[in-house]
Amino acid sequence: MHPAGGYKKLFETCEEFAEPTPAQVTGEIPAWLHGSLLRLGPGLFEIGDEPFLHLFDGQALMHKFDLKAGHVTYYRKFIRTDAYVRALTEKRIVITEFGTAAYPDPCKNIFSRFFTYFQGIEVTDNCLVNVIPIGEDFYACTETNFITKVNPDTLETIKKVDLCNYVSINGATAHPHIEQDGTVYNIGNCFGKNLSLAYNIVKIPPSQKDKSDPIEKSKVVVQFPSSERFKPSYVHSFGMTEKYFVFVETPIKINLLKFLSCWSITGTNYMDCFESNDKMGTWFHLAAKHPGEYIGHKFRASAFNLFHHINCYEDQGFIVVDLCTWKGYEFVYNYLYLANLKQNWEEVKKTAMRAPQPEVRRYVLPLDIYREEPGKNMISLPYTTATAVMGSEGTVWLEPEVLFSAPRQAFEFPQINYRKHSGKDYTFAYGLGLNHFIPDRICKLNVKSKETWAWQEPDSYPSEPLFVQTPDAQGEDDGVLLSIVVNPGSTQHPAYLLILSATDLTEVARASVDVIIPVTFHGMFKA
């Protein structure tokens, strides 16, 4: 329950820092834990009197907690994107964001405005979603074709990079998969054969011996077809096992024609270009990894939204796919306007009652579907109730096993012991608990037994928990979870870095600061 409405403070503008500030440590930080927690989210929620309207519109702010010999400092800096610099220079929103349109410069006359429109769409570079390692470098990213190289020590902005210069994609997700050797895989939509839409998996090699930029050696390894020729689905993440890519195509569609035509009409933004296909359900696609080859099995399931894959792995001729889903075909992002999130608690609850409902699900895809008679469940794994049944015309109908479900309580922003278990059989997932969309607990889920654990404190709002393994780990969950918690009601220390034992979610230590830290989405621990 959050009647005090402290969560509203997560969505308020804050100042960047001139230098790191020491944090006050209570408890004991493990001696082995040294490095930087890097996180991204919005930090500037209006330009003058023009507000940003959507959760994904505020200007990118990078946060860093440095841990060294038991001491902690906190630092934050706005990323000097074009969107940010130009807005500050012109004192207005210049580049259209996800849910906020930029209006033409009132100082320009009609002719110069007319010509600006025909120079094409100015796509935002507001990289507020995640920070990822590529080669020896670090990039802040959102979901467009622009990523921004940053210095992880000083948080200085180095340069803007356009992925379109290297590879055929219109954008890329903020959730690449990264292999042990540093190879990066990502997915983005593209124009395939005869101008039809498709989705490309892109591979960026690890750091190069000759110190050249690995991004210059990016290449497309496999292409997935689109269910609709001119309407790609919104894709936020994808799955990868040791031998396969898993792509889940949801009914949330981008109307490309609308996207291209609306831009010249004042007042259109990205959110206006989404629509739901209420007939298609959800399509699962598979591709082999080496060599990249699309596998044409037609896997179908009921309609859901998907933002985050938890993990997937191969087992005895099946692929197990664990997902954080939201039921139905209505777009969840419709509920993430700041006006919704900043309502009083009773109103927040009412809004969430109308929204799609969250559920953690396990789907199982059979690799060999040729020998089966129609109507028979093909899944023979003993530990799951998920089914796959052959329908007419070679369509395989999937029903999930529910791993976690509670009304308006989401297990989201999932994390695992990625280094050891990504793409492999695993037992534990960690997540941020959303209560009617408000983050108010940290959760752990045993995906085999469905047992759950939670950390929660009154009027405290955590962020995605990142798992860091202990150096001599025996078990999968030997390690700690790192999360930034905001407790706006606390006069002394309204925010802190929380360190929990990943085994039982008990507190190990916290490092408090005397400023509020706005919402962060994703990040990484750089050892």
C-alpha cells in the first residue's frame, strides 16, 4: 500500500553532480565486491514549461555507485545527447521522444519549416534504457539506431554512433545477449526482400587484436520474417540458447506507413504509431545460430505483450522459454504515461485494474515436429506442464506453464546468474516486483519449485536487482543483488544502494546518499 504517494518522486527532475559524493555505509560490504554499478534512466522530466509525457521520454541520466575496499561513492551525469544539448540550447523540446512530440520552432517561417520536414525524420538519441559493453567500450542505448559511447569512469559522453552505418537495421533493442568472449548479439527490424519488413539478428565480434572498433565488423547472421508485410512487431528483447535464437513476435505492431507519414504532421510521436493486431495471437520463431538459419516451424500462442525474456535453454530436443508476459493485445506502454504514474495511490490502482495482467510463463518449443499426429501434446519433459499440440496446416499451438501469477503484481526486470546460466538450464530468477506498476519489492523465483522470496520495506521503491556472483561460488545463487532504493519520506537518506544476499534476500549492507535518485531502468556491474 502506498497512500503517501512517495513513488511520485521517482519521476522528478534532479541535478547532475560535479563530482562523486561519499555514501554512508551500514552493514559490511563484502571484501570481494569492488567495481561500479552503472544505471540509466530519465533525469530531466521537462524543458522549461514543456513536460515530457511518457516514462520513456525524460532525458538520459547515468548513475554510478563505485565500491572499493568497503567504501562507496555515488555520481551522476546527464548524457550529452543531441536531444539533451539541443533542448537545453533552444529551451524547448527539439527532438520528438517516445510519447512526447517536438513542435516546429515557432521562430521559423512556414517555408523553412516545410523544408525541414523533407529532410526526413529526426530520430531520438536519448539513450535512457541501458548501458552495454561492446569490445573494450561502453555504450548507453535506447531502442533506435543511435547508441552513445560513454566513459564508465567519468560518465563523460564520447560520441554518438549510428548503427545504420554498419548494418541493415532500423533500430536495435537495449537488451543484447553477450557471450563469454564478448561477442554481442542483438535484434532489430529491417527491410527484407521486396520491401517487406523482417527482423535481423546482428552479431558484433569481441574486442579486436588490432584495437579496431568491433562495431565496424558487425554483420547480420540470420533474418526472421514479419507476420505482416508493413507492420513490424515491437521487439524489446529476444532469447538465445547455446545453439538457437528465439524471437517472440507479439501483436503490438508499429504501423510503418503511419510512422513515416505522421512525422510531418505536427504533434505525432512514436506512441501514436503503435496499434494492436487483435487476430494474430503471438508467434514464436526459431533460428539456428551456427550457421544462422531460419527454422520455419509455425509456433502460435494466445496474445500477450512481452518486454523481457528471463532465460531459455535446450533440453532433450526441446527449447524451454521463460518470459515475463502481460496478457492480451492491448499495449502495456499505454499505461506508462507520467500522468498515470504520478496519480494518487487509489487512482494508480484503478488505472492498473484496466491494464493487461502480468504473468511469468514457461513455453516449451519442440524442435522435432514432423512425426506427431494432430491433437497430441508433443512435450515429454517430465518437469513442465507446458504443452505443444499440432494443429491444422502444420501449426503448433503452445500453452504455457505459469511460473508466477498474482493480480496486478508483476515479476519484471528479470535477472539471472547470466555469466554461468544464460542459455542454459537454471533454477533462479531475480526481479523487481511491480505493484500496480509501482516498483515496491525485490523478488526471487525458483523456476523449478515456484518458491518465491521477497525483500520489501514501507514506502521504499527499488530498481532492477543485478546479480553479482561471489568469486568462489558453489551454488547458482551464491552472490549478491544490487539495487538502488528510493525512500522519499526519509529526511536523512532518501536513497541508497542496497546489497542483498541472493540466497535468501536478507540485507548485507546499504550505502545511503542524501539526494533522491529518480527511476532507473537497466544497467550493469562493471568489475
